[in-house]
Amino acid sequence: MELKAIRNLRVQNIFILICFIVAAGLNAQQPQLSMFQSRVSDNPVIAGEGITRHLIMGDNLMAQGKFENAILSYDNAVAQNLYFAEAYIKRAIAKYRLGRIAEAQQDYTFAIRINPYVGDMYGYGNNLRKLKVLAFEPYELAGRLSLERRMEYYNERVGPVFGDEGRTDISVRIGSLSALIEQFPASPEYYLQRAVVYLCLEDQKSALDDLNFVLAMEPNNAVGYDLLGLAYLEDGSAELAEHAFKRAIELDSGLAIAFYNLGVIRQQQLRYQEALTLFGRAIELDSGLELAYFNRALVYKAMGNIDAAMHDYGRLLGHEGQAEPEIWLNRGITRKMSGDITGALADIQQAIRLDYEDNAALYKIRGNIYLLLGNYFAAEQDYTRSIELNPRFAEAYYNRGIARILAYNRPDACLDFRESAQLGYDRGEEQIQYLCSY
């Protein structure tokens, strides 16, 4: 009995010793585990450097076509942080390239659960998906020709007062026309000419006064009603403008510019089929009315009819439009929509060269093209130039943040997202949530 008790005691002591050793071993390992956890949660910069190293190595292997080895690098990134969406999406892309579609889809699904934007940001399955995550506003530049360009038609239609209008100072023109009106107060043509000058100066109120005076003298003056509609349109009164354009068409069914202007209103109302009909009628009446080709191409582009839009832009650039940046810009945007990214870049670069002054929106658009091409450094430079030209350009800050994320410059990217949010761009806050904490 005593021998058995001694043996049991020895077994108990051995068991206690084993438990002590195991506990000591676990306790010795715990600081390492805590240190690793703090690197991910408390010091994301240090953790990010480790993850980034694996991701960059994987990217380099992808560029060499070594997809299996790239997956191993992305595996290491995943192991370092199981909730880092970019590691999963990059591994998904590598598996997709190898044809391991089911595995790729698993990684993709997990990645977008963590960050719903990450699939678009990295162009999973289609590089043009990156467009969905970029900011495009404001896009007014791409939507219309300059007022000066649109007024050229009226300068020709109403007729120059001094022969070469372009060499006459606009204030001198106003003064001379006012003198002629005093001398010939019953002559509507001088009021029409002065109204055109006022519209060029964006003085809609003075233009409206002159045009109403013309229509009081000549109630059936179609050009007067058309100009009245243009003045209302520039003043933001689309309903009054529409009535005036319709009246101009009633008075002169051959007045191409009135059909064009009514088409612009239909375009703004997104009544695209009606807009196409009106622009087409304007072109039938005046095949040289380039304004109508320009806007018809915009409508075709909005409707997804890329071939028709490209045909109209080609017609413009083959005639008088070689020096107009708006045409090159819009053809570039259309090419981008069609997937012709290299052609889009060439057109946007031409628009920048032709523009009479540096334009923040143009640089932002070219930055978008560079980003699609994977040239993130060039994209960042263009966004930076855009911000220099317009320091309150929230969308440029946001897009620069996307470029910096893709180029592994997360700290500066997060500053850009924060700045864009402070300037009123709500998506900046979303990216801070998904991309600036891990």
C-alpha cells in the first residue's frame, strides 16, 4: 500500500511539473503574441510596413508572370493580418489569372465583406472597374462648349457692326452700339447686336431688356425670341427659355440654332431621344452648325452609343475643331468609356495643350487616365497639380488618396481622404473607415 501511494504521489508530482512547464511556456510566448497584436492594432504603421513588403513582393512577381509565387507572398500578407482586404483581393487576382476561379471568388467575397470598395479599386476581373471608385464631379467642363464659342453663331448671324469684331474692344462696341441706338431708336438690329454683346459679357439682365424692346417693335422676330431664350437659359430660367425657343421655331421653321437650343434643354432634362431628334434637325438645316454635332455626341455618349459619338467627334476634329480643347476632352472621355485608355490619354493631353490656361478639371481627368493605366505616380502628380490650381477641389484630394493607396502610401492617402471629407466630399469619410484603420 505504501509503495502504491508513493508511486501515485510521484505521478502527481510529474503531472504538476508538466503542467507548470506548459504554463511557463505559454506565459513565455504571451509577450510575443501581445507584441504582434499591438503591431496590428496599436501601431498600424509598423504592421503596415510588414504587410506592404509582402504585397510589393507579390506585385513584382505578378509583373513577371510568376503567379504561384505571388500567391505565396500574398499568403504571408494574409497571415500577418487576417482582416486586410487588399491582401485578399490581390491574392484573388493572382488566382483569377491562373484560372482558379472558384478560389479567386472565395477571396474576392471575403475581401468585399471587409471593404466593399476594394474589388473596384483594384479592378478585379475588369480594370475599368476602377472608374467606379474614382470621383468625377464636378464635370461641367465636359458638358458644354464655352459661352464665347456658342455666341460665335450669333455674331455671324446678326452681323458685325465694325467689320472685324474680334479686333474691337468690347466696351467700345457697347458704347458705339448705344450711340447708334440713340441715333436710330426705331432700328431693332442695333438692339439685337447689343443684346449679343451683353450675352457675351454674361449680363443677362441688360440683354433681356434689349430683346424685349426688339420684340415689342417686331413681335414676329424669330432670332429675337431665340436670343431671348438663350438669355433666359443662361440666367437659369429653363422653362421661360423653352417657351422662347418654341416660339422662335413657330416663327421660323428653318432656324437651325433654335432647334439646337431646344435640344440643349431636352438634353439637360435627360430626354435624350427628343434631344437627338432636335440636334439632327438642326444639322439638316445647317450642316455647318458644329454646336449641334458636339451636343449630339454628348447625348450619344450618355446613351452608350460610343460609335455614333466617336463619328460626330471625328467630324468635328476633321473640320474646324482642331483647336478646341472641349472636343478633344469629350472624345477622350468617350474613348475611355470604350476601353481605349491609351487613345483617351492622347486626347486628354491634346486638350491640356490647347487650353488657354491650366485647368484643374483637365489635370484631374488625365490623372484618372493614368490611374487606369497603372501609372500611379503620374496620376498623383496630376492630382497634385489640380489641387495647386484649385485648393478646394475635394474630388482631386479624394482621387489622389486612391492613387496613393494603390502606390502603398497609406499615411498620405488618409490625409487626402480626410481633406476631401472636410471639403464636403462624403466618400472621403467612407474611405477613412475602410482604408485607414487595420
